[in-house]
Amino acid sequence: MKAVVLPLAVSSVLGFAPTPFAGLGRVAGPTTTLLNANLVKEFEVGKKKIQVYDGDYSDQVVALTVKTAKAAIEAKGSFSLAIPGGSVVKSLGGMSADSFDMSKMQVYFCNERIGANKCYTGALEAFVEKCGVPLENVHKVPEDGTPEEVAAQYEAMIRAAPSLDQSGDIPSVDLILLGTGDDGHCGSLYPGSDEIKATGQGKVVLPIDEGDKKSIAVSMDFMCAAKTALVSAAEPKRSLMVKRALTCEYEEWGCPAALVDAVNTIWFVDTDSVAEYESTVVV
């Protein structure tokens, strides 16, 4: 698939002027202006927008989140955000209480182990408490019940949430942040799993029962219904996965990350994780 290189002068996605190879800057309060942002290049593969960074891009995750939040709040009075656990959410610690009106943000979870609340606790520690997000706006996954029961309850809540666009068959969140693995998994959707094979069935939240590990995960249908999806894939260990995803060289259901196809799908990668792709494709 042909890669189309975009001009580096101005980022249409993040809304700031990047300076390549300049080192990581800091977000200057609510303006989301980044100085010396380490964006190396941008290109497109099909509908996917790929942004390549020289090193850590935590500040750019914050910049995209803040920009999306401000636009959503201005347009409809609220901002809906779906998050996983891990490093992607830790990046949101770069936000401050005055980045935007935190009382207008509604937070949902892409996955959660039932009863463990790791993603919920991670969000509290990373940004919720620091930024003063009202706890009633942070929608915790139910702690009791079978995976099927919990998935049904969480799906019902999402389908009734006024902060999501409910005009389509699948509720649409303003922004979903997604981590990936070197095996191609995305969120808690793993290659060849029943959960990724449920794509296209109109489900929002899926139950996962793996014996001692009982959890829920949002579906690929929900990921693709998002207004904007950010797919994060950094470090050398993800280089082969990034190549497979961007060249479509994988077996059916073999690379869930490649299937994320939101209205606006953005991949954040670094120079290490995109190396294998760039070795075979001119960008």
C-alpha cells in the first residue's frame, strides 16, 4: 500500500508547528501549544494518519486529547474519552486542571479485569485526581457478576450515555486511546480470539472468561465507531507488528490493531517501531 508523505510544516492533526529532531517539549497549559515537538514525519496509509516521533510522545498524546476535548465541549458541551490502562493513560498525567473544563469530561474504560479495577485505579492516579475530574464522570466497570453480566451492564450504560453520539448502531465516543502489543493485539482484543472475531456483530462490550481471569473489553466495532482513535505503537519490539499492520500482511484476525478504522484514525509510532516498515516501503 502506497504511503503518502504529508508536509511537516504544520500538523493538521495536533494543531501545532513541529520542529523535527528537537527533543520533547512541554504542553503550555490550556493552549496545547508544543515547543520543540519531536515529530519527524507524517504520512498516510489508506485512511490511517501515521505520525513518527523521535523518542517519547507523551506530550503529543496530551496535546491531541486537549485539542479534541476543547472542540467537543465547544460543539456539544461535553467530551467523551475511552481509555485502556498502561503507558497511554500515564501520558495523560501531563494534563493540568486548567487544560480544559474537566467537569465536562466523561471517562469510559476500554477494558477491565472484573473486581481488580486496575484501569480505574490507573486513571485516578494518572490524571483524574490531579485534574479534578468529578468521580461521577469516571464510569467504573461493575465489580460483581459474571463476565456476561458485567459486559451487558457496561454496554447498557454506554448506550444510554448522553455524552456519546448515539445516532448510529454503535455509540460513538469523541476520542479513544488504544495501546498495542508486539503480537498485534489492541486493547484486550487478541489475534485469533473470539473477541476479535466478534467484529461486525454490533456488540459494544464483550465478556472475556479465561478461568481465573475474568474481564470485559470494548469491541472493535466500538473502536471503529469513535470520532477519533489514537493507536499507540512504540519501541523496537513493535516494529514487525507495525509493518504487518500498515502493509496488511497478516492472516485473517491476525492483527487486531490493523483493523482500527475510525472516522479519524491516528497512529503514533517512534523511529524504532516504524523501522521495519520504512525498510520496505518508501515514505
